[in-house]
Amino acid sequence: MKLLLTFICSFLAILPSIAQEKDTTQASKEAIFQSYQQLIGGKWETKGKWNNGQEFHQEISIETELSKRIFTVKTYDYVDAKQFDNAQRNYGIRAWDESTKKMKFWEFDAFGGIITGEIIIKGKDIYHIYEYPSPKGKLLLADVWIYIDKDTYTFKVCEFKDGNLGKEYMKTTYKRKS
């Protein structure tokens, strides 16, 4: 009987944390959707440089599909190392995966590449976490949209380990255009 009472007391002690974990998952889903809703409207543009000196110029537009539950992203970028010709380089999809209770993304590029990953939110910042092939093996990277105001984000591409940003490969600013 004493063992049963100990088990019941232990279960009751952890019950609030189980309920809280469920609420956190739901809040994360809503926070992600709210963060992406902020990006709807107009185009986002940036001009900058990678750490190796190569120029970076992108325009991104984000729209919602299927009752505003899926986000599509069109990216216009350099299609070669020489010029920006306003060509679409990537098409992306961001969607909630009910089976894993995570927001995931798929990015398809004009060269046949496909990147898949997970989206997390930290405050108002949006992290796209994914594996990227490199000569030294796969790197875990984060494309991070750091909220400045409703029309401005700092954008970084960094290594990502243990929930933290590491080596930075690029930092620029996206501005909303009408």
C-alpha cells in the first residue's frame, strides 16, 4: 500500500509538468504561425555579402495557402555567381507536421537541391534549422530571422549546436518593400 501511495504521489507531482509540456507545444505552434503571419505582405529584400566576400541579393515573398495553415515562399536571387537577373531561385513550403508536433520546412532550388528542416521560435526570432552537406560532412545550420521591427529583420546563417548559434557565415538585413 505504501508503494502504491508513493507512486500516486509521484505521478501527481509530475502531472503539472506533463500538462505544461502539452501547453508549450500548442503555444509553439501558435507562436510560429503568428511569426510567419508577420512576414505576409510586400516583398522582403536584402543586399549583403557572405563572409567570403561573395555578394548576396535576395527578394522573398511569403503567402499563405490552405486556410492560412501552410506558408509558401518564393525567393529571387543570384542564379550564378555573376549577376542577379530577378530569376526565381527557390520555392519553399512551411507547414505544421501534426504527427511530430513541429513546424517543418522544405526548400526546393532551381538547381535540383532540396533542403528540409525544422522551424523554431525564440521570442520573435525565427530559426530554420537544417543539415547542410559540406566537404567535412554534414553541418547543422540555422538561417535566423532576428526581429528588429515589423518591417526589418537581421538575417544570419550560422552553425547551430545545442540550441545555440555558432560560426557565422553571413549577416545582413531584410527590409520589407511594398
